[in-house]
Amino acid sequence: MPAEARLTEKRSYDAIVVGGGVIGLACAWRAARRGAGVLVLDRAHPPAGATRVAPGMLAPVGELDFGEPELLEMTLAAAELYPGFVAELEAATGEPAGYARMGALHVALDRDEAAELRRVHDLQRSLGLGAEWLPPRRCRELEPGLTPSFNGGVHAADEAVVDPRALTGALLAALAAEGVEVRTGVEVTAALLDGERIAGVRTDHGEELRASAVVLAAGAWSGQAEWLPEHARPPVRPVKGQVLELRAPDGAAPCERIVGSERVYLVPRGDGRLIVGATVEEQGFDTAVTAGGVHELLREAYRLLPEVAEMELVEAAAGLRPATPDNLPLVGPGGLDGLVWATGHYRNGILLAPLTGEAVAELLDRGKLSGSMAAASPGRLAGSAARAAR
């Protein structure tokens, strides 16, 4: 009997994951490693969304912002998990995930940017994070290609990157090794409900697929999941980000680490490519690449690292980040018994994938959300609504 026929015979699972980005795949893999029978469904073929265009920065220190202590706790925990997560994944599949701890240099291009970067650095130091202020000469020792005139920078030596496309390939191979079916080009059209419990989903192929739990990991589309009752849809909206991929003629990227300014970041790949990102646009589900977006990214990249002017423009793309009202992800029980939300990661989906995957697997296995993801519990939204009503 063909393998495809054997796979589609099964109609009942421990968990169905709706969404085939890195978050959904990580949740499925961690659950499968615990012995769960899992099916992954994704509406696109091949899976698209934010994962396809994400730069893959694992930079909790450099991405630090004021007033987000819960998010910092999550991102630091996820960054600590990453080396072991990648090692386990690569050992299971033999596929590289493109992980590298290369460090990051955040540069202030003028006096105003320097004042703001100093404020952030003071916060980093107060929290005991690994970041050092460097004068321009020291910055150039790290990155000789920097613009001739700037006002210093912050070096975060422990920051890392991963190639999201390579990571996706490794996760797909790991799922195949666990016997998990990943079906693309399949859209969920209805929830199978048993009172206030979700018992599975119906697809546009007319199949009824039963499961003990359904994990909603559809990224920016999670809030538009019309197959769910309205109260079970998470408050997630799309935030557009345009990204460029450049390539050096000699195959060597013009920087050795993440290099960023207030308006742009540059992420080198081991094969000589350079990822330039990213715009932040409230444009709904529009994914058009615009001349203005490309111009803005190239202008700011050139201000930071003039050598980009000589690089080939390989690709310009746009993705949709899944944002929530408070910028924290939504991970946990979601409005119906048996429904788990794993969405709303905004700019940190790649970084938070190992932590989210483990948290969802723990929830499916033992019925509780791990402490490291407690702040991401959807229950906080009910508390906020209650406080606002008083």
C-alpha cells in the first residue's frame, strides 16, 4: 500500500496543529517526541507566512525594550534553550538548522540615536545583561566596513542567528522521522464541536479529522479563523514587514555579526547572503513589496554599511507578523475545551519556537502550562477586560 494512502487512513489524533510555520512545527515535534499522535495542517503550499521571510535573529538583549519584563524573561529562556534544541534537531535528522552564535553590534549613527542607545544600554546593564558600550574605533575593529562617521555602539557578544528556512526543513525532516504527517494546501473550514469542546476539524477536502486537542498556530491568520466561534478566536492582527536578501559578488557577507541601527538590521548568512530588514507597517493582510519599502531599507543599510551598494539584490519579500494588544504571545487554553492557542509572537516567533513548542507539548501531555510561559497565558486577557470594565 502506498505511504500516502496509509497516512490518510487515520482520522483521529491526539492533537491537530493548524499552521505549518516554525511555531506550529516546533509544537508538533515536541508533542510527537512525547509520544503524541499529531497531524499538521497548513493552508499554503508550501507553507508561507512570517517564517519564510524572517531574518532569524535570536537577540533578546539587542531587541530589549522598556516596559516588557515578561517578554524579556521569555526571550532569554528561549535563547538559552536554542543550542540544545538545535543539537537535538540536527542529531535526529542530519539536517543543518543554520544556527550560529555570532554576536550583534548595534550602532548609533547620530547624536540622537546615541542618546537613545545609551538609555537602552543603561537598562541592559541594570538587568545584568551581556552588553558593552564601545566607542567608534572599537566598533570598527569588530566591523571594519561600518560607515566612516557614527557615534559608538553596543556589542552583545552572545546574540545568535538561525536560518528560518533551514530550521523549517530540519523540523519537517524531524516530523517525518517521528511519523507525523504534515499536509499543506489544506484549509480548515469548520470546527467539530461537542458542546463547548472542540473535537476536531473539517477541511476543504471534506474530511472530518478528530482529535483530543486542536492547536491554533496560524500566525497572523489566527485572529481570522472563521471556522472557530468568535469567542475562541485570538486577538491577533497582522503587522507587515518587508525584507531584502542581498548577495556579495565574492560570496562573503560584508559583516561577521548582526549589525543594526535604529532603523535597520543586517543579518549575514554563512553562504555570503545578507538579510536586510524590516519595515513595520499596519497594512492589514497586504503583502505587496513596495518601492518605498525597498528604498527605505536600502537607504538605511547603506548609511550603516556602505558596501551594500555593490551587492546583488536577490529578493524582496513581505511577511505578516502576528501581533497582540500587549505584544506578548498567546500560548495556552483558548476559549474552548481542547483548543490551545500558540500564536501572537509578533517579532519573536523564531526565537520563541523552542520555548513555545515545549510549553504546548507539556500542556497537551500534562494539562498545565510551564512557568516560563505563564505570562503568555490567554487567561491574562480576561483579567485585563475585567479591570477595564471596573
